[in-house]
Amino acid sequence: MIERRQVQRGRTFLGGSIEFGHPGFTIECVVRDMSPNGAKLIFSEAISVPNEVDLVIARHGRTHRAHFVWRRGSEAGISFPDAEVKSRVVSLDQARRRKSAENDRERLQARIAEVTRER
């Protein structure tokens, strides 16, 4: 099988649930491995649910918007679409600090080149 994940997942054994619909339907699951971008879920039996759900991990006090990537019997792989967006978004303050650090690096490199030429 070809590995398509961008981030390696860590093994877990967390109780979780997926929630969907109105009123909110809930199905219990076990989160077997997880990364910031997605997770593998195990259900007690094969399920039929919408492609977009919320994964709730009570132990961590977190809810992730999730999209089913694959399903095989009682197992499923999900991705967290918001994780991709968050990884690309940089605050204005972070962008300014990054630019300042790049400028400092360029000045230092120029100074090092100048000092080494003087020798």
C-alpha cells in the first residue's frame, strides 16, 4: 500500500465518538492512531454515516471536524480539513518576526563574508 500521509501518526487507544446530524447522533469508536492531520477509527460494527462528522475525544477535551477518507468494514480513516488550513495560516506578528529574523540572518552572513575577506 502506498503511504499518502504527510505526517506520521502516533499509536493511540483513546475512546471517542463521532457526532453528526440534527438532532445530534453519536456513535462510539476507538481512536487507534492519530496525527494533527487525521486518525484511524475502529467501530464495533460497519457504519453508514455522512462523510463530514465531528470527532469528539472527551479525554483530551477536544472536538475535530473530520472527513472520511476511507472505510473498510468496521475501520475508517479520517482527515481533519481544518488542520491543513491552520498549518498554512500565519499571524501578522509571526510573519513580521520571521521577516526580521531573515533580515538579521542576511546581515550576519554579509558580516561574516566581510570579516573572512579581511583576513
